[in-house]
Amino acid sequence: MRRIDEIQEENRSLRRELEGARMQLAGNLSSDLLHAAVDVDGARVISARVDVSSVEALRELADALRGELASGAAVLSTEMGEKIVFLATVTDDLVKRGVKAGDLVSRVARITGGGGGGKPHLAQAGGRDKSRWQEALDQVVPLVRSML
């Protein structure tokens, strides 16, 4: 019984360490992405393919970016199995100016034969055609520009 308790405690400790490492990695990654942002009419726009372990990690990264963007939008993308996952986040001021995360992510995903949508601030979509993945991400800046 004592050995089981020790193993369970070690498991909890390792989970806490892993979560801390994931948060630190998201922070480092968001910093790198912010440096690569493109200025569009006073807003910072980010479009990137990222290597994360889950959709939840992608959402955490998007939330971190949204918190650090004074004014901006980001479309992040990762591969999950055979599919592409796109996640868009938009700051409040851009939502008021007409940039909606659901519209943005839907139009980007459509390029890869997918679709999706969501709320004005955060939305998710999927894609299938990996050969058009970069083409889709390259459309983020022009799409945001056209929505402003």
C-alpha cells in the first residue's frame, strides 16, 4: 500500500513539472511569434505553424498571444494525425473593427478543403489538404487587411 502511495505522489509531481514546462514553452513560443508579427493598419498579425502536443496546448498558446497583443489577430496551426487544425484569436478592438475569428479561420481552412468557425474572439477549424497548408497561412495577413 505504501508503494502505491509513493507512485501516486511521484505521478502527481511529474504532472506538475510537465504542466510547468508546457507553460514555459508556450511563453517562449509566444514571444518568438510576437517578434514575427506583421503590422497591418496598426494591428499585429501572426500566422504560424506550431508544433504542440494537443488542441488544448494550441488554445493555451493562442490565449497567451491574445493577452500579449495590444491590438491584433493570430492564426495558429498544427498537425493532429491526418488533419490540420487552425485556431484564430482576435483582440477586442479588432472585433469591433470587423475582424471576426470565426470568419478568419473559416476562410483560411477553406483553402485546405476544410472548414470551421466559432466566436468573434476565438475560433477553430480543420483542414485536409496538407499540400496547401502554407498557402492557407499566407492568406492570413491579406484577409485581416481586407476585413479592417
